[in-house]
Amino acid sequence: MSVTSSNLIQGPADLYTAAFGATEPLDSAVNAAPTTPWVNAGATDGGVKLVFNQSFSELSVDQIVDTPERRMTSREATIQTNLAEPTLANLVIALNGGTVTTGSGNSTYDPVSSSAAIAPTYIAAILDGVAPGKFRRRVIARKVLSTGNVEQDYKKDGQAYWPVTLTTHYVSSSITPIHVVDQTS
């Protein structure tokens, strides 16, 4: 078996967010940072993880002991990271909305009302990282909600951050929830 060392990847990724339905960067612009309306979420800690969760149902028959086939019953992708800049703007990402108000010498955050439980505010996210060949990989998650618990520790010997798990959701029969683009030249 041969190994193509240029296919090995290592390195950080950047996270960007925008409103659900925002104009996506062109595939041909994968090597350039996304521009307005996309906003960089700032530094992360512990990496940015892309996870695909798939569930399958087994089909079975009496005549054989092996599983003859499986059918996919669910699929979701998540982008998981720790937002290392625990700003109020990043708290809006972590808690699926809310209002940040800047006053005279202060800023405040108020979460969304309880009606958001009925109609949450979805956003879109872009993970910009490394692809094989020392090129760029862009993962566009078109409709996400932050679905993980959000906590912040204040420690004498530890950094504070907002943990986020951005989970993808169905968009439409013609638009996939996630789109991956690798730069190749």
C-alpha cells in the first residue's frame, strides 16, 4: 500500500457565521476568507471538529445469520468547538440569538424570549480549514442551531470560553444541509 503524504492534513480552522439563507461564497473562492455578511467568530480553543452522525436500521431474514442490508434512518452533521473569545456576540451564537446592547461604558445581553422555542433562529456556519495537498477546505453548514450545553468556567488557572455544537438541519429537497469544497490548485 502506498502513502500519499500530501493527503495528510493538520492545522487550525476558522469559524464564520451568518444568517440562515445568507449568500454563500463561491466555490472558486475557497482560498479566500468569506466576506460580508459572514462574520469570523474569532479564536477557538481545542480545534474545530466536524462530526457526521449516521443511524441505520438493519434488515434481517430468517434464512441467514448475517445482516443482508441496512437503510439509513437519520443523519446529522455537527461543528463542535470552544469559542475562545467569550464575547457577548459569541454568546449570541452559543444561545441561538438574543440581543446585545451597547451603552455608555457597558454592553448587555438578553436572551431570546420563550417564543423562540416554537420558532428558533437558525444561522449558517462556515468552517474553513486545511485540505489535502496543503490547500483549503470549506465546509458550509447551511442551517444550524447551537444544540449543546453552554457553560463558562472562571478559574484561576484556566481559560474561559463558550463551547458550541452547531447541528445541521434539513433545508430543502434541492439544497443539502452541508456543502464541502476542497481547493485543488
